[in-house]
Amino acid sequence: MKTKHELEFADVKAIAAAAEAEALKNKWAVTIAIVDDGGHLLWLQRLDGAGAISAQIAPAKANTAALGRRDSKVYEDMVNGGRISFLSAPGLKGLLEGGVAIVKDGQVLGAVGVSGVKSHEDAQIARAGIAAIGL
């Protein structure tokens, strides 16, 4: 049998705090979502000034990264590269950069999704959060 790593609530809180700090440092109003490896929402935080739609986009990006086992930017690049049929992939609805998989020892533990600023800035915030747990 294999051993499976899991996010603990302390990890989720540390990721959220670091992601929030990165957003606030840059004066970015965003929503931060954290999901487990099955794409289930563990944390949702909408900072002051973040658009209402970001509360739907951030979890969708995180869900896509977790279930797809890769950053959501991979899917955005596929679509932008002409593979528009991928828009019909079942279960994946956050096909935009800003969903970053949380990976330990090659195993996806979940993902962070951020929405509210430019896509590469969303990803920057997600990565800052993940770095807080040493990954």
C-alpha cells in the first residue's frame, strides 16, 4: 500500500495567511480558494474590494488544478493554442491561469486558486501561499 499525504487544517491556514499577505503587500483585491486533492473546498477568502465573480472563479481554478493534477495555466495554454474542444472537458471549469497544484513527493495534495488581478499575479499569490508550507 502507498502512503498518502494530506493537507491538515494548519497547512490550509498557513497557505491562506501567506497568500493573503502577498495580496495585501501588492494591494491586490482577490479571492483565495484552497481545495483538497478531490477538488473539495477547504477555504474561501474574499478580500475587501474583490469582485463578486472572483468568489466563483477562484474555487473553479483550484478545483481544475487539483483534479487535473497540474496548474490551471496548462489548460488555458491548450485552449489558447487552438484546442478549443477542451472547453467541453467534463468537470473542469476554471481553465484560466491562477490555479496552482500543491505537490509533495510527486503527489497532488490539493490546490490554491486565486482570482481578482492579472492571471500571472493570481498565480504569484497562490505560489506564495504554497511556499508557506515548504512546497
